[in-house]
Amino acid sequence: MPLRHIRIVGSGLIGTSIGLGLVQRGIQVSMVDSDAHSEKLARDLVQSSSTEVPDLILLATPISSIRSALETEKSSPVKLGFMDISSVKTKVKVDVTTSGLPTTNFFPTHPMAGREVGGAESARADLFQGRPWIVDSEGVDSELAGAGQELIEILGAHPIEMKSAEHDQAVALVSHLPQLVASLLAGQLSDAKDDWLDLAGAGLRDTVRIAGSNPKLWREIISSNSEAIKPLLERLIADCSALLVDLKDEENVAHVISRGNEGKSKIPGKHGGKAREYTYLPIVIKDKPGQLAALFDECASAKVNVEDLSIEHSPGQFTGLITLALSESDSEKLSDHLRKKNWSVHAARSSLQ
């Protein structure tokens, strides 16, 4: 049946983003939160409510609050049942089993989307566009699972069926371990000299971006999925120890970098497809206001699609290097266009190295 009304319990980044996305597509949303201030902010942002019985109750609370949310909500009227978006699935399934709610009435899911900043104030209606959304429909009422998948597709995500135990192992590798590595690396900067940090380029900034994440949220995630994370950390520590022993051995260092190249190349492109092969076009610009905006105006004028970019600029330097990632044909088109406009364009290359 077409979705008409969703009750969302939890007014953080994910819950409010879901609410914003659904309202944009004409679905009524009721935002609920145990914190009155968060609930009011989410309601003001989403601008929707309904007295109708909801089709689904979606639990968007932290993992530690799922049990209490179930206790509060399991007697609420609902047409089809419950759905969650927790980042660790096996613990939540245990909580459902012990809550007395029939497991057929609970659809475990997890959107692979987020931001390093949290709260309703950071919510975006397009947060899930093109993103994978894990679902475990084993033993779930078919009508409930169908409605949940409809919700996912309405938000622009694509559902991927995966059992909960496998999900927890997968996200330990692709989400939880990267968070810990970024936080550990950023922690090394705490006592660094300010003038050293002034030298930081895109490499450091990209690597520590997610180190700005919420400690309260992540302590729950890591603790809940510690069994899957522990062997990954042990292997990483072993690799670091082996590198440390032979740090002066150039072949050993080259092997570490090559292994990294190999791993990075396996990350798929958009929508889980084959990773795109880009051409990288370097452009030197002057360090003055409006240069980056002017460059993107030229990109629009040339009718090319920029897939990514990096910026390198050192303190006191009067120029900066912008490297644009484009398709090979767009790179050639933009290069010709910019040279005619007297921009400082350099030879394109097939990799960032």
C-alpha cells in the first residue's frame, strides 16, 4: 500500500533527515523525541504532523535507547509494524526478542549515510540519495518489509539484503575501523605546534575529516560491535608493528603503499558500480578572492561535469593548485576552454600521484 504517514522516534541527524526527505515527497511525518528541545527543532524543520495511525513506526534513536523506545512504542497503534536504522544489527535484534514484540513486526535496516556533525540542525533531505541501505528481511512480515523498502527507495537510496551478523562484520571494516583510525591519527595532532599544522594539506584534512564525529554516539557503536572490530584492529596493529621493524627498508615501505593502492582500487564507484577512472587536470590559480568561483563558472560555461577536486595551498604562497577530477573527454574540453581564456592549465594525468 502507498505510504501515507510515518512516525519517527528520534530527532537526530538520521531521523530528521528521513523526515525531511519524506515530507518533500508528500508523506506525512510525526517527529517524536525524548528530548523536548530536539523534538521541537525537528518538528519546526520538518513542518508536518498527522493524527492518522502511522503505516510504520521508525526507530531512529541511539542503539542504547532502542530497548526503552520499544517499551514505550510497542503499544502505540501502527498499521504494519516497526523499522529501525541502527548501525549495529545483532544487538538490536536481541533487544527486540527480549521486548516481547513479535520479530515478524520488526524490520532491521541501516542506511549507509551520515555526516561527521550530528543533530537535527545538521539534517538534509538528500542525505540518502544514491546511498546503500542495508536490510535484513529474514523472518519479517512481507508487507512490512515491502513498505520499508518503499520508504528507502522514496528517499533515493537502494536497499541491499544482508543478514544482520554479516552486516556487523562489514560495517566494522568499512565504517567503524575508519572512524577509529581517523580519531587515533587526529589525536596525534593534539600537542602539535600550530605552525606545523599550518602546513596541513588535503591529505591530512581528508584523512581526519570524520574525527570530528560525536564521541557519545561512537562509544555506543564501537562497544556494541566490539567483537567484529577487535580482529580488524589486531590485524592493523600487526601491520603497523611489521612496518615499524623495517621502516628503513624501502621495499617494505613500497609494499605497504602498494597494498594500500590495491585496497583503494577495490572501493566501488557510485551505486556500488565499478569505480570510475578519472582524468586529473591541474590548474594553478592566484590566491585572491573569487578565483575558485570564477573557475567553476568556466566549468559551467564549458559544460563539463566535475566529479571531485583537491586544493593544495601553503601559507604565504601567492598561488594555489586546484586539481579537478573529470572524465577524459571533459578534461580535454575544459583544458582547451581554459587555455583560450589564459588560465594556467597543466598536463592532465591519469592518477593523483
